[in-house]
Amino acid sequence: MKKYEDALNYYLKAYKLNEKKIDALYNAGKLYLLFGDIDNAYESFKKILEKEPNHECKKIVTSIDSLFDIIDKKIYEDIIKAVNLLEIGNYINALKFLNKVISIDESNDFAYYYKAVISEIFEEYHKALEYIKESISLFERSLFYAKYGDILNKINSSESVNAYNKSIEIYPNPYAYFGLAIYYYKNGDFEKSCEYFDKILEITTYDVSGECDKLILYSLIGKADTSNNLKYYEEALSYLDNLLSKNIEDLDLLKIRGYLYFKLKNYKLAYESFMDVLRINSTDIDTIKSLIVVYEKAGKYDEAISMAMNLKKLLDNNDEADRIIKRLMDRESSNLDISSPLLKVPSIYCKIDNVQYHLATLYKYININPILAYIYLFIIENLNIIEEIYDEDKSKSINNLINYLKEKLPIEMYKYCDSPENYKPNDEIINTCKRELSKFGFIL
């Protein structure tokens, strides 16, 4: 009859008259959830477990206890520390923080994601696959399937296409489109590759402070490589200068700058870019080979021969260097070339910040446990996460979403109690969350 307050009172009275009526107290706890009263629901379930330690409400109580333990130990801070360390190349200390997170919260999907990224960087692809599969088993994020595709792509597995398509099926994020673009580029299907590069440039913004900066840069190069339109190289160069202004010693970016000037036949600036790399890393063989090509194209054979001599000192196989030197001395082509950066793309991953992490965690709970999601709404408020959102429209959007969820989640919490293992979230709630949370990056 939907007279829930009356129903609650009768259940509580039944339990008071006979404390063996565990079902009465359990139904009372469920109704407390329907009213959004987590405290009384939790206390009711705790009383049940004192009498029946294996009652079905055990999972609910355990999950709530675990959540508060996670919050008390502030593992969200450790995730952000790990991401910051990962970004500056301090992989070992990043791993220490990630392992600490997992020791407290085995279900932390992002910790395994970043462990997969580190393993990918070290080219330990078997390990990387194990970690990303663990992430996916915990929560099927579009982001995780995109990384799964990246790792499969690194080992030249055609299964990467399925992973990328699964990612896009969940949510069309640019990481998956980029993976497909690179896959088809490496396999010589430039038409398909170009289509996906177009898609990336369509759905990302030219914001060099954003997480998609390198996706945009590589996509501009991809457009140039697949269409032979030099204007895309010029656009990539302009975009690259903005990125280098933030980190003038990024070797990957300096090599890309050399490649772009080379493609534009500006051999003087190509030379300067590659020399900038050698000043930081004097033993970079690929860069030395690139300089030989630049000298050769500029008709400076003596300088090319001198650089080839340097190459000979670094190569284990002197025959290769000797062949290059002989050809250059005979004024013949060295048969070297400067390959596209697209053939050796470094690990690209989502660099999640504090706001994104908490919103991504909220989204996970909304999908798998609305009770934890409801609690997390108040945690977000208590941690003042919304105050860290400086965009007024986005801040307003999240405030509205929180109020919407406070209204909608109680009925979901009640439904969850009926069968936690088979719980399916409300489609309207999920779609609303997708729409609003996608404004904060591709964290779904």
C-alpha cells in the first residue's frame, strides 16, 4: 500500500515484542534505506549479525565498514600521489603507493590500471595484461578497455580491435579511437586510420592543459602522414610548441619536433631539435641516425660521416655503421630514414586528478552498490570536492547531480537489498550520470 512509515513502525514493534523476529528487523533496515537513513539501517543490520553472523545483510555491513576504512586511511590521496610520480617518471615510488592502496582496498580499479600503465612502459606486457584484466574484472570502464587494447596492440594482437570497440560501446572516449587509428596505421590501412584521427580531433578540444594533449598532437601528425597534407604538420608544430613550453626537456616531444621540421624540409631546425635531444641523452641511437639523415638531405656529407662515426661507437654491430659510412663517403644514400612517431607511440593514459577520481568512484558505486554510492555523495560533500571545481557551470552541474542522486538512490538501495548479487542499476540514473560526469574527462 506504500504506507512505508506505518510499515516501518510495525516491523520495529514486531521485533521489540520478539527479538527472534530477525526478518522484521531486516525489513525495517531496508525501509530505513528507503528513507535515506543509513545510520539506522546500518545499526539494524549490525544487530542482526550479532544474532545471525551469516545473515544476507553481512555483505552490506562489510561493504560499509570497508568504505569507511578506505576513507579514513585516505587512499585517494595515495592514488593522486602515484599519478603525479608516474607523470615525472618516478615509477618505483609510484608503484609503492599503488601497492599500498591495493593492500587497503583490493577492489580499487584505478590502482590496477596504473600498475598496468607502468608495466606497459617497462614493456612487461604479460604483467600489464594481468593488471588491466584485474581492473576490468572490478569495473568495466571504457578507459580500461582502451588500455587493454593498447597493450594488445603493443604485442601486435588483432584482438586489440575488439578491446577498443568494447571501450567505445561503453563510452566513446578518444583513447579507444586513437588506439584504432594507430592499429590501422601500423597495418597500412591509411584510409581507416585517417577516419579515426578525424574522430579524435572532432571529440577533443585544443586545450593544452587537458589530458588529451598528446592524442591531439599525434592525431595531427596522423592526418599529415595519411593525407600528405603539410598543413597538418604545421598545425602539429604549432600545437607542439605549446606543449614544449611546459616541459622543454621532454625527449619524445623534441624528437617529434625534429620529425615535423624534417617533413617540412626545414633541415636547419630539424637539426637543432635533434641536437637538443642529444644534449640530454648523448647515446640516443635513433636520434643519431635521424641527424645523419638530416645532414644527408642538407647535402652535408662530411657532417653526416662524422655523426656516423659516433654511431659506430654505440652499435654492437659495427658492420651496419661501416656500411652507412662507406655509402656516405661514396656520396650514396645511407638508406636511413626518420620514421613517423606514430610507429613508436609511448604509453598514453588518463592522468586522473582528485575531482575526477572521486567522481569516477561515485560512478562505480552507482553501478554496483547504491548504498555505497549514497554514502559517497556525503563523503564528496564533506571532503569539499565540489570546491575544487573552478568551472562554475561544472560545479553547478555536480551539485544538481548530487541532489538528483540523493532523491533517486534510496529506492535503489531498497532494491539492492533484495538481491545484491543480481542488482542492476536504473538506466535513467546511469544515463544521467554519464551525461554529467563525462564533462569531467573520459573517466567512465
